[in-house]
Amino acid sequence: MSTTIQLQVAQQRTAPRGAALLGNAFANFLNSFRATPAERSATRDIRRARELAAEWNRRDPRSAADLTAAIDRFEQQQGL
């Protein structure tokens, strides 16, 4: 009776030479096509928030009033 066990272990594979460099270059190339985020403007954000409050006013007037009050406080704090 034998007490030895034969294990089959997968060989650890490494990436081919230059694969990481090529992969990084390709990723940078793809990232060059990404759109840059739009500049944020406090006045535009306030206008959009007020539009949202007006939309909410139809469904939930209490929440719309809370949002409007928060917008007013923000404007006061920012001096807008």
C-alpha cells in the first residue's frame, strides 16, 4: 500500500513581455476619448434644484417646501 499522493498544480503564468506596458498605453489611448466633466456653477445648480422643487411640488408639496427652504439657506450662506 502506497501513501504518496500525486498533486496536479497549475503552473503560475506571467504576462508576456511588454504586455503591461502595452496595456497601459491602450488604456491611456481609450481614456483620451472620455468626455471631460462640465464645469459646475452654483447659479446653474440652484436653478436646477429649483426646477426639481417645482416638479416635486405637484407630487409632494411638503418635501418641495423643505427643498426650497434649503436652497434659500444655501443662497444666503453663499451670498448669491
